Amino acid sequence: MAWFKRTQKGIQTPTEDKKDVPKGLWYKSPTGKIVDAEQLESNFYVSPEDGYHVRIGSNEYFKILFDDNNFKELDKNVTSKDPLTFEDTKKYTDRLKAAQEKTGLKDAVRTAVGKSKGKELVIACMDFKFIGGSMGSVVGEKIARAADYALQHRIPFMIISKSGGARMQEAALSLMQLAKTSVKLAQLANAKIPYISLATDPTTGGTTASFAMLGDINISEPGALIGFAGPRVVKDTTGKDLPKDFQTSEFLKEKGFLDFITHRSELKNKVNLYLDLIQNQPVRR
């Protein structure tokens, strides 16, 4: 009898002996390309088949930008409170606790200082996996403190935005962070300390309306969604069909909102090249 024909009917393997395929071995891009997870990581989390930039968080960006992944995290234990005693489908305090346990993060942004190509750089990087990268009081406070650190030590500052917008559970307190962070960036500008804004997929809502578009240079990754309201909301509001590739980084560059778009593998070199040029320093190789 052929090996593939069962001698007995029915599945004989006990449930406890069944093996599942481990998660994370493969990644499927939106265009349908299948990429090995290790190959994806070694390629800066960019699909080699179609160039699709997979969403990543602060851990990955710090590894890309800081030399040997060495950095000092700033204000890492700052956490959100619940001043409004907000409750929707669940209490805000419960939502925060669940997000912290699931992601291992304290909130939707991490700030750090370290060397990038041999020179110090302060980076604030948002994490979309923490309540959609929503901007609450902690996000604004940590960005403000990171800007103060850059100001005090005269170190260039960079924000990596990845956000769904303001955090509704903090209402007006969340919206106040737009003004708060903008003031801090103005102080950096007055002190002639460079500020780089990197808008990644997605950058929407209050982040776009504040620090994401206030860089001395505004850059992005290929194919990133950048806008205030989403395309569906804009279309429903205006009642008009939207232009092709509306709110993509390529569309915004064409319209003058972005200075350039960089592949993630070139991000570290491009950021430091700009810093050398704007500060009139020798270009690092």
C-alpha cells in the first residue's frame, strides 16, 4: 500500500502531540510577497521583493540609528494617569494596563540619547502598537523633556512619528500637547539646534498638526500614510474623488510638504549627512 494511504480511518494523533507552525517565521507583504522573517530583519524590515517598509517600533529604530545599539533611555518610567476618570468600553486605567502588559512599553513614545556615526543624537520614537501610537500627556511630556535635554546639552534632536492621533481618553489634555511640543521645538530653533522629523506609516491627526511637520527638515519612508484625517473621512467630507496616491509620502513630497524620502537602509547615513551639512562640519563617512 502507498505510504500516503492510511491503514486506519480518522486522525490518530492525540491533540497534545500535534505541532503548530511557530509564528513569525514568514511575513507576507500587502502585495502578496512572502519573506523569511530573518531575511526581513537583516534587510532593515524592508521586503526585498517589493521594497515594502514593514511597520517597526522604537526597538528597531534605535537599533538602526544608534551605534552598536548603545543608548541611554530618558524618562523611561513616566506613565499616564487618568485625570478624567474616563471609561468607554473599559476603564482607561484598565486599557493602559493591558497595553503595557501586551507591549512591554510604558506609553506610546520612548526617548533616548546615544551616538549615531560617532556623534550624539537625541531621538524620540513613537510606538504604534501602544494604543495606536496615540498622543497623550506622557507622549507630549517625554518629547518636551527630550527637547530640553537636547537644548541643555546642545545635541541635535530627532522625532520618529508613528501615530493615529490624539488620545481621546485624555480629551483636551491630549490636545494641549500639540502646543507644548511646538513651543519646545521653537526653543531648539532659537538656539540653532537641528531638529529632524521622520514621518513613518502612519502619521496622522495631532502629530501631523504639530511636531511631525515642524522639522528643520521633514523626511519620510516610501509609501507612508501621512495626513490629518484619513482618506475615507476626507472623501466623505468633501464629496470628491481623491487624487491618486493621496496622502502617501510620495504625494506629499511632490506637493512640497517633505524634503526627501529615504529607504530605511539609508536612514542613518542620510540623517547624519544632513546634520553635518547644516552644522558646517566635516562629512562623516
